[in-house]
Amino acid sequence: MAGLIPRPFIDDLLVRVDIVDLVDSYIPLKKSGSSYVARCPFHTEKTPSFAVTRNKQLYHCFGCGAGGNAISFLMEYSHLSFIEAVEDLASFVGVEVPRESASSTPFKKNTATDSFLVLEQAAGFYIEQLKSNPAATVAVEYLKQRGLSGEIAQEFHVGFAPDSWDFLSKQFKTQQLVDAGLAIAKDSGGAYDRFRGRIVFPIRDRRGRVIGFGGRVLDDSQPKYLNSPETDVFHKGWEVYGLYELLSRNAKPQRILVVEGYMDVIALAQFGLDYSVAALGTATSKDHLELLFRFSSEIVLCFDGDKAGKEASWRAVTAALPSLRDGRSIKIMQMPVGIDPDDLIREQGLAKFEQRIDAAQALSDYFFQRLTQGLNLNTEEGKSGLINKAKGYLEKLPEGVFRDLMLTRLEQLSKVDNIGAHIQSQKNKRANKYKQKQEDTKLSPMRLIISLLLQNPSLLTILEKRSIDWALINAPGVEVLKKIVEIIVSNPNISLACLMEHFRGQEEEKYIKIMINHDFFISGDEIIAEFSGAIEQLVQQGKENRLDQLIAMERQSGLSPEQKKELLTMLAARK
């Protein structure tokens, strides 16, 4: 998809979208005054502090500080690049994304573009090696022993990395390979291939682009599995293996099975179970589960039955708690010790394997079974121990029927009433924390002007009517203010969300995010009065600073006739 996205299209797109509708399609919002609120999807919290404002077309979390416009939300929530977020937003409102030549827009080229190209070509080279390199015979035999057909290997783009230090290094520039995670830089200069003598499994994102690789050795070498490192395009905490292939077959699967390895996913698909994915060499996280819940309401965790597998299941369950709103379900299917999913499906067949999935343990049963281990609930100590163990976890659950049922279950097991009410009372203590903090914060005149102007671009007319000698203004932030004024002058009807977008990637972006979300708890004529007063203070500060400067110059080196006249005029005006 060559070409860059025109700025006017981005501004128009932000005008077309309603951020409340967009965010509500990902996380349920509740009306609260002039805003819509929810528990923040970007950090774990007990009290909803995530607000989406329709008139501003912005979101902001009063707890962790996350905030921005519709594009920012898609980038943060779905872990998308800027271009991907714009494309998703355009799809949300039903418009096509236009493109223009690189010479007509200020957007900078991203190394991710080169990485995607290099990774795609590398995948093709690896596939060709599996087919034609005599050294790949052992890899082919291994795949056949695991029961994989040529068709399933082709569907997952399985390949072979020759046991060579420079197979890819001969094909690409060194820096391109290092940026894409395909090579490791040497201290002495140059680089060597990361994947050598391994079966390789391309990892594809939801758009089908290769973003990284996993590699398995064919002997006793260590590590047995090797994954791509974190790069501009690959973040293992955000992606799962096999999701692209799964969605290619069924965009809305009834359930998604989470297994431990690449081969499990491919082998299950070989035997007809085509709805499994695997985490990429890391623990199954909240981000992984939120991603999967976008496509299915039921997730089944299928890990080994040994100690490590049981701990992996528990970590996944606790990570999932903040995501378990009503309508979502997680089950736990523990495998027999020493048996992989592909071993089991090969032995028992697809029908019996899926019967095991149907009989998987509900999260609620698994959760309380785990917490009650070793506790005697017939004693006060056992009951107290259960409550203390469970309380911290249950606080993470979103409000809803499932949370109420889990609290009821805890009360039944411990024979203690009103546990839910106690947890709620603790939440309420934080309700007005951020608002009070903002009310106690005093802004400088410059910050007040910038914040009010960002939130109310129409105030520019007041600033223009006030004749300001900018040469006298040397307060911190004056250059930011000038830039804001320039943008508004060029776009008289600009919205708040579009105004914010003009600072994306700029050095002022963080500062703008803070200023744009400051709440003054005032409106109407009060805003005009505050803004006008701040301008007057800023002008007076500028005059006082200039007067002090002239007096200091007179004492040190004397003044020119023009400077003397300026000093006398300012002193006369001061009386």
C-alpha cells in the first residue's frame, strides 16, 4: 500500500468519527455527566477513571494518564502503528484511505516498512530452502514424523534456515537484517544470521504480514526454541502464533484454544482443529487475552499437566481477571503429564479431543479449587485465609454479573456475608482523588492560556484583539503557543481531536497531552474571563521582565537613546 496519507484526510476522518461509538465498540462505556466512563483498559484499577468526552472527542484516564484522540486509542488498545490505526479508523467509518507521494507530505519514513519487506522475503527464502536444500532432509523427515502434510506446512509457511552464519547476510544489507531481528550485530562490525540449522515458523500479524520467526533445532542443541527479538514490528507480548491462519478460516470462531508451542498449533490444524494459537515464548498475558476476546467470547487454556504447565495456567487466569466482563468465558484444559496436544489428538482423534475441550474446567471452579488447596474451611483460620487470598484477585474483576457471582461463591465458601460491600467501600475512597488533585494545581498564565486555547480554539479571536508585543514575552512555552496559534489560523474550524493530531510525533506532544486534558471545572463566560485575565498577566509579566532588563543594562553598560526613551515610557506607565 504505497504512498502516504494526506493530512487533510486525517483531519476529516477525525471529524467523521465519534470517539464514544469507537471506544464503546471495544470496551462498554457508561454515561456519567457529560462524559462516558469505564475501567481503564491500559492499567489495572479498582474504580473507573477512564473517561471519553464527546464534545472534545478525546479519552483520558485520570489514573494512569493515558489519553488522546480516536487514532491514539486504536494505537494503544490494539497495538497498531499510526498508519494501521488510520486504516482501521477509516474502515470503522466506511471510507477509503487515499495516498499521496512522499514528496508532498512531511511524514517521515519508518524503518518498519523496510523490516516488513525483509521479513517477507526471508520467509520466502526459508520456504525455498525447505523444498530444495539437501541439508533440509532431516527437517522434512522431522515434519513427516510429526504427521504434517506438505499442504499444512505450506499453509503455515514453514521453512528451513540452513546451518550457515551468513545465508541471509548475503541477501540483505546488515542494518536491515539487524532492524528486522534476523541478524545479530557483531562488536567488531558486520552481523551473523540469528536462525541457523532450524525449522522456522513465520509469525504473521492479523494482516498477514510476517513480523518475526520462531525456530526449532533438529538436534540436542540449546535453546531448543528460538524466537525473534523485540523490533519495531514485533512485540511478543502483543501477538500470538497462528491467529492469522485461524481468522483466515473463520473470522468469528466459537472458541479459541491457547496451547504452548508452534508445533502444537500446526499439528492440531493438521488433524482438523483449526482454532488454536500459541503465545510466543512468553506467559499468556492480559494483552494476549484481550486480543483473542476481540474475535471470540470463549477462550480455552490448554497447557501441560506438569508443574510448569499448572503455573502457566494460573498466571494466565490471574492475568485474565480484569478482562472477564459479562459475556466472556475462560476454561482450563489441563493436559496429562508428558503428553502434548498433538500426541493426544493423534491417539484419540478429533472428536474425543474436542470432548475434552467441552469438558474443560470453568475458570470459577479452577480459581476456587486452587485457592482452597491446603485450607481447612471448617476453621476460622481457613476461612480468613481464603478471603485474604481471593480478595485481591476479585477486586480486579470488572463490575457485572460474573463479578457478583464470584463474590457470592466466596461468601458461600467462607460463610462470611457482605464481602462485596467491603471491597466496594475500598473502591469509593479513590473516587474523587484526581479531581481534587487538579483543583489544587495552580497553572502559570502561559500554561493557562495554552490549555484553554487548546480546548477552545475559538478563543483565538480574544488573543488576536489583544495587541501583544511578542518580543517582550519570554516565558517558557511561548514557542508552543505560537505554533498552536499558527495551526488554528490555518484551520479556523479545527476540532480539538484534530488539533491534537497535529502534534503527533513532535517534541511538544507529551506537553500538549497534559494541557489538553486539564479540567478547569468552568464554562461559558468564566472561560473567557480566565483566558483574558491570563493574557493580561502574561503581558504584564513581559513588561516587568523588560523593565528589569533595561534597568540592569543601564547600570552595567548604559543605554542607547532609543532604550532610554523606552525605559522612561515604561516607568511613566508604571506610576
